[in-house]
Amino acid sequence: EKFKTLKNEGNDCVKKGKYEEAVNKYSECMKLNTEECTIYTNRALCYLKLYKYEEAKQDCDHVLQIEDSNIKAFYRRALAYKGLQVRKKNMAGI
């Protein structure tokens, strides 16, 4: 029950653009249930919005170990890789 409440609060934070807060809510959820893939893909989305590509990739990798056909995880991991590559190029250009 607490898990569901936290998840909904996290989702509300995302809708309001409060990604840091949402990450905290989803992380709390993970303490209660580590098998719920949605929490990881939701948190990955927040990390992408916060330009934390490495963290986003790790969450997606975790989901794909549990559920190897999770489309959201594949898609968000691809976005994370893209973000990491763009960052590398920008660093090289400085």
C-alpha cells in the first residue's frame, strides 16, 4: 500500500516536472519492492531529464536483467547511450 502511494506521488512529481523529487519517491519504492520494473523505467526517465545518463542506463540494465523484452527499458537505455555519447563529444571539443 505504501509502495503504491509512493509510486503515485512519484508519478505526480514527474507530471509537474519535479524530477529530483520523483527520483526520491521511486528510490523509496525500491526499498519496498525491487522486482517492480516500472519503478526503474520511471526513475530512468527522471535521470534522463536530469542529464544523469549513467544512472539512467544502470536502471534500464537492471530492468532488462529481470525482463529482457521491456520496450521502455530498451528505449530509455538507448537515450542514455545517446546522451553519454553527446557528452563525450562535447568534452572532446572543449
